[in-house]
Amino acid sequence: MKAKFPIIKNFKIFGAISVLLCITGFVSLLLLPFGVNLYNLAIDFAGGTQIEFNMHTEVTAELSDEIAALVEEATGVRPEAPVATGDNRDHVMIRSTSLDTDQRAAVIAAMQEQYGLTDDDLDRNDDVSASVGSDLQQKAFLSAGVAVVLMLIYITFRFEFTSGLAAIICLVHDLLVMLSVYVIFQIPLNQNFIAAALTILGYSINASIIIFDRVRENLRISRKEKFEEVAETSIWQTLGRTVNTTLTTLFTVGMIFILGVSSLRDFTLPLIVGIVSGAYSSIFLASSLWSFFRRHLRRKA
């Protein structure tokens, strides 16, 4: 397929767009060691209060939203989306940033008055230490680090080191774009971020490998062409698959975002951004970076 638009030759344009998309997430990470936090840290990372009630009825999405509004009215603090717990989903867990004694009493009184509950229906009323959040952060970074290293080893073994380096930079790009979204829209940063980030790591790398695999195939039959020309052709040959896969995934996740409860929206919005970013980096960055590293690193070697 003849390339209609020179992607690799316009790498500087796409690179500049990526810098703009990533800069907020990158700066937010740089500021963390200096005690400046731009994120809306949820209870999982910052610690806080959790209160659980036996509702004696199934906790539906509508009831969850109603309870969240009730807690906010009673305390002035917007909690995380209340979650149904228990075998019959008849308990509700309310999680929020740390509430003082008066605020907790206000929540309990409001729940008892609104839903006819008693003191016996209060199953839990305690704090979650920030140390738990710190441990969670360490495990999250460790999981991401191990995944990235294993991917680099796999891609280097299957293709070459320069392609692995390009793919890893694209993964970092996608994660920084996701972090930018968390900062800009102040989405609660909780365990959902870990799930979304690891999902995007796998999704994005798969799209890049598809293109890399086509580049390798075309190199075998186009030995006289320059690497940039082969890579350009390969991008366009796999473009339809990349776009179709992305749109199919976006349709499914988009329906969850539209129809799901607020807790699912907090998960699916960054996931949607990560999917789009993964497709963008795979198409417009991965092969261009591979070509760049192949040209410069091989020359030095």
C-alpha cells in the first residue's frame, strides 16, 4: 500500500504533539519529591475513613449515587463512589478522605434517618492508614517496572534492542498521557489507576509489536529499500487493523463509561484515553523512534 501521508518524515510534528500531551503528567511526577502533589489522591493512596452499613437490601447503582450525595450533604466532603459488599450485595462501603468525629456522627445519623438503620447495622467505622497507600504505590511501581523490563527483553529477543527501546518509550508516553488526564480532570487516583495502567501497558505494546512484525517481514523482501521506507509502508499496511481494533475496544469501554456507575467511570475514562494514546503512539511514534535509534545507535556502535 502506498503511503498517503509521510508519517516518519513528520516525526517532529507528532513528537511535539506528544510532548504537549505528556508535559502535565511529567511535571506532576517531578514535583512529588518536593512535596507538591497535583493529584486527587483517593483513600487507597492518601489514607482516610471507611464506614460500612448493612442496608438489608441490594445496593444498586442508583442507591450508591444516592448515598454518596447524602454523605456529601452531611459532611461537605464528596466520598468515593460507595461500593456494594457482602455475598448478597446488601452492605455498602463508604470511603472518604479522613473524617473527624463530628463528620462521622453526621454520616451515621443521616444514614439511620434516611434508611431506617440502627446502631447494629453499622459494621465498620475506622481509618485506613496512609502507610497502606505507600505500600500500594511501591507495589504498583514494582509491577510496572517488572512488566516494562520483561517487555524490553522479549522485544529485543524477537526483534532488536532499538525496537525494544522505541516500544518502551511509547509505553512511558502512554502512561504520562494518562497521568496528565488524572491531574487535569482531578480523577481520584486509586487502585483503578493501577489496573488501567497495567491494561494499557499490555494493549499498547501489542499494537506496536504488530507493526514491528510487519516491518521485519517487509525487510526480508525489500532488502534494497531504506529502513525508513519499509517502516513507512508497514505502518500503512497495518493501519486498518490498528484502527479497527482500537475502535472496537473503545466502543466496549465507552458503553461501560456511559452506562456504568461513577466508580466505573473513574476507571474507564483514563482507560479510554490510554487506548487512544496507545494507538497514537503505535502508529505515529513507535516506528519513527525505531528508525531514529537504529540510525544513530548503530552508527555509534
